[in-house]
Amino acid sequence: MAQQEHVRVAVIGTGFGGLGAAVRLRREGITDFVVLERAGSVGGTWRDNSYPGCACDVPSHLYSFSFAPNPDWPRTFSGQEHIRAYLERVADTFGLRPHIRLNHEVKLMSWDKENLYWVIESADGTTLHADVVVSATGPLSDPKMPDIPGLDSFPGKVFHSARWDHDYDLAGKRVAMVGTGASAIQIVPAIQPKTAKLTLFQRTPPWVMPRMDRTISKAERALHRAIPATGTARRGLLWGIRELQVSAFTKHPDQLGLVEKLAKSNMARAVKDPALRAKLTPDYRIGCKRILLSSTYYPALAQPNVDVVASGLSEIRGSTVVAADGTEAEVDAIIFGTGFHVTDMPIAERVVGAEGITLAETWKDGMNSLRGATAAGFPNWMTIIGPNTGLGNSSMILMIESQLNYMADYLRQLNVLGGRAALDARDVSVTAWNDKVQERMKRTVWNTGGCTSWYLDAEGRNTTVWPGTTGEFRRQTRSVDLAEYDVIRAGGAGGARRGVGAGRVPEQPGRTDRESVTAAASEAGPVAEEATR
């Protein structure tokens, strides 16, 4: 039998998280790794979401890696094509292409507790062994389609915003847009001028602020190229402003009243019809759902070929779409902007841990992890953008880079242990971390704002957002605390044995096994930390 391929690290996904992990591995001197991607190119959500008007709602200079600044962003808020091109350049600039395996969908990851490695089975029938798995599939990777009676028999065109059919021409068509989230408010203005009729099905109106977008001048770009520190300063200013906003979301939601007035003024300037304004005015505190940015959404809704139905889609009868309030419309196409599987990520069904159960089963009562990265019972498995690492007002790239710091130190600790070893988050550590996060969550706008959002799971628990600043999260993930983990070691014929540093660090008088491991890590030298630039 041919020897099975074995790597030190397997990274899953080539979005910001996966490519960032690959860059960090190379910077740590680790080249024995692969990056597995189910699609035919890199880019993650910025590859999959190519709908008309698709763009980022975080400023360009903040929505990029600190270690890969881009002085040539064309706009203050970049479009999908620019962000995807940036990720392609990252893959080239940092020499990641030889590590990337495209069209390589992972079907199952199982922990082999005898040999202490992950067995990764792919859709093409190949199998790979990896000491460590870094799952960077992201929460916005699998579209969520609602179960609408009659949808299967609809004779027209149906697709999700994240699976846009560019071959279907919307010109002159009667179109139903289902949803009013971040994708929908970009799609509506982009397609409204060409449709014969556009019917928007709105369950809950969003709060929408003006999008202060503009072209970045040639002079600005030239300055950032000539003097990189100016780009760094720009990024730092954008970061600092958003850090100052955090307390209003997490501690003092009552301070958001002024922001609501600004949002209402933004609506009033574009929507003169009082009846339409009433439909579009939220009845919950701003920030409870993600605040959306657009200067074209409200003007598009005020056009004569647009109808706003303030009720969710409930049924389809042939070519007729029917809202929960009984409103009907004849349409040729239905576009679903209904979000993603965020709190029930499908990748969790493909991860089988040490006890033979899936991560989805472990998370059946709600996602939880240690520092948004590791789960009890799943040794040497990490996730990027895990539970409670999302943000409501800033750039996810900041959170990703903090998790890459944690990943790097996790691998350093394994190197200190030496031999075949694994770290498994302790149940008590996971519980303590999540109890603290959920306690802090109680006073946030996401829990007190009076809305139902995609931040909440089926039990109404917020397992998505981080209730603090990005600076605080960086400090919390600066390094691995071995006291929060059990160390598992290969135990010969009897299989692996669990303990603290079993079989690697010699015991020292007066020290417990765990203290010995911690001491060894300390004596190995200070952990280098990549500075934020």
C-alpha cells in the first residue's frame, strides 16, 4: 500500500482567513502545509458573491491585511472585483500557489486518536493526513434558502444572491427581491433601472446610513505608494474611530439615539411618500441588526417601478408570489437575499472529533469555543472566524489577524512539546470563556435592541458577535494559555494517552506536569508577536 500523504497543517478555504493563515504559516517557517479549496479559484465570499453592486461596507484601507497594504485602492469602499483581485495578488505575492489545491472539496475530517492526526477525505476520493487542521471556511460561505411552499414549481428563474446567474438578463423582467440585508440593499439599486417591475419583500426594515464613498484620487494613491507610513496612518485613523464607537454598541445602547435621527433624515431626503417611509422605518434600536450603508437604496425604492411589501414571502402559486399579509405579485424571477448558514455552519457536520461525534452534534445547543478558535473534544483543530468573533462596526480582517496570532502560538507550543502531541481545549475552559462572553452580551444592543437578527441562533443566543473592541480581542488571543488545554500524547500500542505534557517534558521537583509544560514553554524563549502595522 502506498504511503498516505501527510502534512503538518491543512488549511480549509482560500478567503481572507485561509490565505492569511497560509501567509502566517510561511512567516513562521512552516512550509509543510496545504490549502484545500472547493472552488476553482481563490477568494472565498468575495469570489462567490458577484451580484450587481456588490461591494464592502468597511473602508478599503481597513479591509486589508496589515502585512499586505494596498496603496492603490480605487475607492474608499471597494467593490467586489477589487477585493477579489487583492486576494489573488496576496496569493501570488506570498508564494501561496504551490500550497493551494483548487477544486478540492473536503467531505469529512476525522480525528485518529491512535495516531494523533486528522484524516481528511475529499470529494475526489483522495485522503490526506494532517497533524493540525485550520478551518477557514467562514460563516458567509453557504447560502440559506428559505423553505417556501410552491417554490419547486415556480416556472421562472430562481437564484440566491451568492450564486448570481449572470447569464440571465433581468431587463424588462418582473422581479421579486426577497430580503433586505446587506446584499439586497446593493442589488436593488443596481437592478431597479432595468427591471419592468421590482417587488421587494421585506420582513424587517433595516437601518440605513449614507455611504460616504468616493474615488481615491491619483495623488492620494501616489502618496501612499511613495510614503507607506501615510497609508498606515490612514488605516490607524479608521481603526481608532471604530474602536471609540464600540462602547455604544456593547455598554450604552441608549447613546445610539442620535444615530437613529441621522438615519431617519437620510430616509426622509429620498423618500417623500409618508406611507412608504412608515414601511421603511424600523421599530428597534439601531445597531441591533447590522447598520447598512447606502446612498442609492432609498432613492431606488421611491421609483415608480418598485413596490415594497412589508411582509415576508410565504407562498408561491405558479408565477404568483404571495406575502404573509396576502399581497400578490406576478413575477418572472425570484432573487433570494436571505443570508447564510452562520450559526449552523455546514462544515461542522463534516468534522468528527475524538469521541466519534461531529462538531455539529457538539454544537447542537449553540456554537461555543475557546477564544473563538478551538473546541473541546477536537484536538489540534482550529477555526478562523469562529463563534463570537464577528463584528458589528469594524473590519473582520482585524479579528482574523488576531486569530492568526493565536494559531501561530498554538503551533509553537506543539513544537515545544515535541514528538507526536496534540492540544485539546478543556471543557471547563470552553465553558468559562463562553459564560464570560454571554454575560457581557446581555447589555449589548444586539441583545437588548428589540430585534431578531442573524446574529442569534435558534435559541435566541448570540453566538456570532464579539462584545468588545478589536484591541481587546487581540490581547485575549496574543498567546495560548496551556492551562486551558489538555495535552495528548501517543501512548504506543495502547493508543493515545491524555495528560499534561505526558511523555515529553521531564518532571521537576515540586512541579506538576502542567507546570512543567508551562515552564518548558517559558524557557524556550519569548513568543514573537507580529506587530499591528
